[in-house]
Amino acid sequence: MRQKVKTITITIAGIILFSGSSMAQSPNTTPKRSVGNPAKRPPAVKAIFAPDLRLRGSESVEINLTVPKTYHKITFLFENWDQFPTDQLKPSAEPPSSPPNPCKQVKTSTRLFAILHSKNGATIGCTELKPQEDFFFMFEQDEVLPPFVYVTVVDRTQPGILKSSLVSPSSGATK
């Protein structure tokens, strides 16, 4: 009698995991191999890393252009810089050519960028990231701050995006 083996495919963040069905076995028997192409074990999957975004503080800043404007300068940090994938913290040997700079207004060859989003996913701003350093975004003072924001970290030399935890830019509360 031949046993059927079920294969279930689960896709999570672009990683495909294969899982064979469980077969009831007694401790002293070995499972029978199916004839044909046996399933290969999946490669080890790295734990998905989430940057821990925190509010460092805010201050009022006036920029004196033709028409002076007052802004909220909201400063953030990652509480877990030490847990970032080490390959992402190494400087790039040469300016990456692909993908392009996600922050069009910032002319730089920096490797890491932080893109700020409101809780609903709307993009608010973009800035370059330097490992172990705080970073900030400017909001016009007459704008209402979103209740919660998150940051996606883009590495220009590697595929994939890291999504941070949610934080309130006004109170520092986290979700």
C-alpha cells in the first residue's frame, strides 16, 4: 500500500516554505521514501527583523527663507540598532547604481534610507540613515501630526524592506 504525501505551500514576505504532511509513526519504524523526486529540505529561514522605532524628541524650528516658516522637527531613533543585520550596516564600497535613491530630494550615495509613513501607509517623508545615529523629519507647524507613524528602511544594495514598529510623533507611545 502506498502512502500519499501532501505538500502545503505558504508564502510569507517572499519566502516559500515547504512542509510535508505528518505521518503517524511508531518509534521503531522508519518512514518509507516515495518513489520519484523526494522533497528537499527548505533552507534555514532567518528571523524577520523589525526595527524598534522610538521618539527621541521634538522641537520648534524656524526656517528664514523668503517667507519664514516654523516647523516641528521630530527626531527618531532605532532602539535596536545593535540588532540590525550586520551586512546592512557596512558602508558600500561604491555608490549603488540600482535601485535608485528612494529620496529624490536628497542627493547622496548613502546606502540606507528611512521612509516615514502614516499608520494608513501614506508616505510622509524620506531621509538618509547613518547607522547608530538619530534621524529627523520636518512637519509644518500648522499641519496636524499623524497619530502614529512607522518607518520603512530601504537598503539600496540589497532587496527587501524592513518595517519598523508604530510610534506616535507627538507623545512617543508605541504600538
